[in-house]
Amino acid sequence: MSAPSGHIIIVVGAGPAGMAVANMMAKAGHEVIVLNRDIKFGGLAEYGIFPNKLKLRGGLRKTYWEILDRPNVHYLGNVSVGQNKDVTVEELRMLGASAIVFATGAQGTKTIGVEGDSAKGVFHAKDVVYHFNQLPGFGDRPFDMGKHVAVIGVGDVMVDIAHWLIRYKKVERVTAIARRGPAERKYNPKEIRAICSNMDLEGLKKEFDRVRQRLEAVGQKPDDLFKGITDEFTKCEPTTSTTRISFRFLASPKRVLVDASNRVRALEIEETKLEPKGEDTAAVGLKQFYEFPVDSVVFAVGDRVDETVGLPYKGGVFVTNPNKTLNDPDDSLFQAYDEASGKIVEGVFLAGWARKASEGLVGVAKRDGEWCAEVVTRHLGTKSSRSQGTAEEILRKLHRILKERGAHAVDVKGLRTLESAEKEHNGPGDCIGEFKFSTNNDMLATIENRAGKSHASSTH
Ligand SMILES: Cc1cc2nc3c(=O)[nH]c(=O)nc-3n(C[C@H](O)[C@H](O)[C@H](O)COP(=O)(O)OP(=O)(O)OC[C@H]3O[C@@H](n4cnc5c(N)ncnc54)[C@H](O)[C@@H]3O)c2cc1C
């Protein structure tokens, strides 16, 4: 680590992007204060990545512990930043840190704005993913999926949702609905291995025949595409249910149709055709509609940022500086920008999915955090003074605000207590435990209880 710099950096969000920023800033000798909405660090690495990816999740966890164990990194979990939350952006800006980085991910929900999308049986992928990864607030909520589930979208998140439906819900059928065709599928071929044992190959063949002419009309070769898609169904993981997976291509959901109790009974779908659009294709509606019976619908069409954080926001994203710089990486892409005043929000930066919602895997978010750290370093180079006060002083002011709001922040010591309590439930040898406390109250009570006990034993 470099010599102490006198700069204090606040990082909001402890997912892959925020942790990468914290790592780089701490290595450069700055004091880093990490604030995180969830008690635990990791973001979607903890509460998004499919639970059985033990190696990936375990490795990330180990890396993040190493970052948080640095003496110049100060972690406060269970602290939400935003309007009507534990601390506001303005309050953070008044604390006197040299820079604040928002790496809060994409917490808002994106819908495609169809009628009936708030009916019973309509779900948003992120909520489902948070549910099966037991994020407090989601873990203990029922997700009643019925027998036939339509997942809107054909990316990796669709695969994860289908995987959960196969493995845990054991539904009869999952249909992935795509506005465009098989050539435009977005999932990673490696990911499909998790679900390809359950693929309805007969159904897939029929689906290709159904859309054959429309694919050929734009020069695509359905037989080659069929071979391409099915060639990826190798090394399929053994299945644990009889769930059938199918695709519905060139299908644009128009309405969610409900029964008398406002429960999903079908999707109204419009047939589409493909039209060339530069290098890519676009789906164009054919004004032919049909009903597709399903019991529930999961929208897996990406996310948007959470506008209640209180940063300048427009159309699903936080606004960044439109005035490009010649630097690489370009500073403007990471700088929060206030369109009303036409000025950058001095000292406030964005990284990861907070900057580009739903963009890429953990490695992409990490790299984004590292680029952001480079931009922050350039910013620090332009400042004539250091932070106003020491990390301890800034933390004291912060704790005062949190106390006023009745917030219960959890530090690294609390996290260690929690980790050992969860490990006991799992027994020895379980490298990444299945057991997680599913509510914040259970976590806080466990931490307090154990802290009380160790205090009692140390005073006897
Ligand atoms: C379903 C799903 C499965 C995935 N599977 C994989 C996979 O298998 N492999 C892979 O490499 N990538 C996977 N990814 C992608 C990967 O998870 C993301 O690329 C990465 O997590 C994005 O990192 P981030 O730090 O920008 O945001 P996030 O991971 O979302 O982290 C955001 C953090 O900010 C905190 N936060 C949010 N709002 C506030 C607030 N107001 N105040 C304070 N803190 C706040 C949250 O608590 C969270 O800790 C998956 C993503 C999803 C959605």
C-alpha cells in the first residue's frame, strides 16, 4: 500500500464495481469508506449469481474479504443512500470527502410497459433472483409460479430463472419469449448447459418450422441456426425434474391477460418479422395477435437504475457528463452531471451497473470500477487540498446522521460474527453455505446477541 494520502473516498455500493473502486483507492493510500444497502457485501455476486456456482461465488467472496480487511477500508453495511433513506447524497457531499463513487447497481425495475403487467403472477427477474438468493425482503416472500411460466427475454438471466424453475419449482413448462429470432439469442452458450437437459427438442424443431419463412426472408438459414443452437446443448448438467423448456420466437408480448381475480391466464402476443437494421435486425409487428396460455410471466428484460438515490436521472440512467475528454478512460463517462445547471456534480462519480445498467458480467463491472478509480485519481490530482477531516472524523459525522435516522450499520466485525453464525448452521466442510439468515432483523439480532455474549465473557 502507498503512504497515506490525506484523501478520503466514499464508495456507495459493495458489489463487484464498488469493491474494485475500493480496492484501487485503498492500494493508492486513500482512506475508503464503503456504504452498502445490504448488510452483506457482494451485490449481485452474493444475491444474483446462481447459488450452485460455488467456485465463482466463493472466489469473489474471498477477494472481497481481503479488500475489506485492509486497515484503510471502513465498511458500513445496512446503510441506504438516497431520498428518505438513511443518508442523502447531499449529506454525504457535506462530509468533506475528496470524492464519492456511486456503484449502486441497477436497482430499478424495467418493464416493457404492457397492460396487465402488475397482475398476480407477473414477476420481475431481479426480484426472483433476489428471492432464490435469499436477499432480505425477498427470501421469505412467496413466488407462486403455477405450472407454465413465460420468461420474457433470451439472455443469461432467462437461463438462471429457468434453471431455478426446473430445479426448485419443478414447473411443467418454461417458455422463453423472444421478439426476434434464434440468431439474436443473447445467452452465453456455456450458461445453457445448466438447463439443456430439459430442452424440448421436438418443440424446438416445430418452432423453427413455424418461423422458417420469416427467417429466410432476411437471409437467415433456419437449418444452420437449428444446428447452431442445438450444438450448444452439450455437457448438459444432469436434470432433477421433468420440466420442459421451449422457445417462442418472433413473438412480441402485448398484454398480460388476467382472470376474474386478476391472476395471469395468458399472454397476448403479436407475431413479428425481422427487418435488417444496419449490422443488426429489428423486430417489426405484423398486427397478427394470438393468446398464449400461461400461469405466470417473468420479465427478464434488464434493469434500470434507482432514481430515488437522488443523483441526476433521466430515462432509466443516471446522467453523465456529455462533454467528452481526451483521456483514456474518458472521465466524462464516469462523472455525474446536472443538466439543469449544465455542470458536473463536483467530486461525484459512477461505476458499474449504476453507470451502465445490466451491462456485462462480474469481470466487466470490476473493470469499470478500475477505470472509474483511474478517473477519480485524475480528479484528486487537480485538487489543491485534501479531504476536510480525517476518516475517523468523517465516520463520526456519518454515525451521527445514521443514529438520528435510527439506522443500524454493520461493520466488518459484525460481518465476521454473522459469517461464523451462518457457518455453524451449515456444518463443517461447506465452502459456501446454503444457509443464510433471510431477514435483516435475524442478522442484526445474531450480531448483537453474540457481541453481548463475547462482551459478557470478556468481562467475567
Ligand atoms: C441474475 C443474474 C445472474 C448473474 N450471473 C452472473 C454470473 O454467473 N457470472 C458473472 O460473472 N456475472 C453474473 N451476473 C452479472 C453480475 O452480477 C454483475 O455484472 C455485477 O454484479 C454488477 O456489479 P455492480 O457492482 O455494478 O452492481 P451490483 O452487483 O448490483 O451491486 C450494487 C451494490 O450496491 C448496493 N446498493 C444499491 N442501492 C444502494 C443505495 N441506495 N445505497 C447504498 N448501497 C446501495 C447494493 O446493496 C449492492 O451491494 C449476473 C447478474 C444477474 C442479474
